[in-house]
Amino acid sequence: MATPAPTELRPDGKLRLPPGQHLTTGWPVLHYGSVPRIDLDKWRFKVWGLVEEELEFTWDEFNALGQTSDVSDIHCVTTWSKYDNEWQGVPFKALFEKLKVKPEGRYVMVHSYGGYTTNLPLVDLLRDDVLFVHTHNGEPLSKDHGWPMRLVVPHLYFWKSAKWVGGLQFLSSDRPGFWETYGYHIYGDPWREERYS
């Protein structure tokens, strides 16, 4: 398949490739630290913070929340973009329906195995294309790309799509996660080139 031209337009008439980005057909591996060792029998997804009830899911329980597929483009802060990624996993909304978030819980800190964190407004997670994915282009995620599960938030720079995700903490105010404390932008919109603070 030919690499799409950088001038390709989205359905809304805007350019498909954000400013300062270049296309790749591969999928570069970037992360800080080592790949965590995860045992699916011991894997747990936890929800805490500003919720009426803290919850914990096993791997099977989490995947039983519902499965869907989606296709989206991804954009890394290091300037590469990859088009037409096919994802399978649990929609964020399927998890959210099981939660009783307090009205003041408008922000989320995503926690990953290995200690990584990243912050997101709840309203961004509630978009239809935000998924907890286990499969990319028909294959299970590799360990380097976040096996057994990663978050995918395609409208923001890809560091917000945390690998090895294992829990959500609901907060009343936005606060920086791992890369945000090192100068990455608090929000990370690729269309505004919100790379760094």
C-alpha cells in the first residue's frame, strides 16, 4: 500500500497530518525504563480516587466489559505519525458505565505497571475512539508496545496513550504525570503542536 501523501485531508476538510509530523509505515518503540514483567493471572486494573466505590478487575473481568474495534491515526511527540492503525479492545466508555465518579472527578491520572503515569481530562477519555487495546492490526500487542493492554487516545500525542496500563485515579484538578513533570505539555494536542511547556 502506498504511503499517504502529507497533503491528504480528513473528512472534515482539515489536513490529516499534524504540523511538524512525518509519516512512518513502521511503529517505533519508545518508552522510559524497562518493560515490566506482567503475569495475566495476577494482573489487576484498579480504579480509585474521586469515585463512590473503588473497583478492581481481573484480566477476564476487564475484557468482559465489552469489546470493539476502531481505526485511528497516531502522532508521536518525536514527530512521527502512523496512519490507519486497527485496534481491538475495551472502550473507555464501557468501563466508565461501571463507575460512580463523583461530580468533582473531572481529571484522570493513568497509572501503568512499571510506575509510568500520564494525566488526562475526563472529557477527553469519553470520546468514542478512546480504547484500552490488546490487539493492533490483528496481532496481540508486543511487550514493547504495551502488552497486555495499553490506552489509546488518538487525538492527543501518543505519550498520553499509556502502555501497560493498570489503573485510573480520578482527581478534582489536573496535575502532571511522568513526562509532564519533565517539561512535556500538560495537554498535548498535535494540531496545536503542544509538545512541550
